[in-house]
Amino acid sequence: MTKLSEHFTLEELVASQYAARKGINNAPSAIIISNLTQLANGLEKVRALLNAPILVSSGYRCTQLNIAVGGSSKSDHVLGYAADFICPKFGTPKDIVKAIIASNIQFSQIIFEGTWVHLSFAPNMKREALTATFKNGKASYSPFKE
């Protein structure tokens, strides 16, 4: 196991059952590993804020994997800056989004996705907060409202 931070490993942030099933090589480059380290350090701050483990369902996605799962062509997942996660011991995804927004944690983008949270630590820490709404398999985004 390659530790990127105290609680997050490289393997955890690149794991993809979909990639494994489809034979997609989701191995990151050295640059992506550097970005994933930044992501892991951001996730450490979130873990400390929530005072509970967070369960990452999606981290890095190579371009081929991102296309295969229908991700946005501009997704920070492709650069290794974003993760989708839940934290059941803390609360609902909406509770998590509200807590992160109320904190002083710097992030690029947070999206309340309904059943999970998308969080990006891309270099532009604009603290953009959105809500995703899904219709016919397509997502649309609006400003997050509590």
C-alpha cells in the first residue's frame, strides 16, 4: 500500500470496479499521483472536520474510464483532484456538504449529488457549491441551497 496521507492510500484513490471489469488501465502518472496527494491531504481535513472515516467511491479516473462512466469531459477526477464519498457515521451527504461549506476548508468545488458528495481540491480554490439534479441519466447543476 502506498500511503498518500495518514488515512488515504494511492490504491484507494485509483480503485475502480468498473475499470477492473472492463479491463481499463487506471494507473496514474507521476503528475497525477502528485495531484492525488493534494486530494488526500484535503480529504484528511474533511475527515478531521467530520470526526469519522470517509468512504471514497470514486477518485482518479483516466480519460478512458471517465468516458466509459459518463463523466464530464472537464471532470477534476481525470486530473486526480476530485473524489466522491460518503461519511455514514457523520450524517447524510447534505449534512456533509453543509458542514464543509461552514468550515474554513479550502476546496475548488463541492457538489451535493443526492446519495454522495463530490469534492475537488483543484488549484483554483473557488469554494463553488452546487447541487446536481439527474434527469434521464444526465446531470444538471444549480447553486447549493440548504
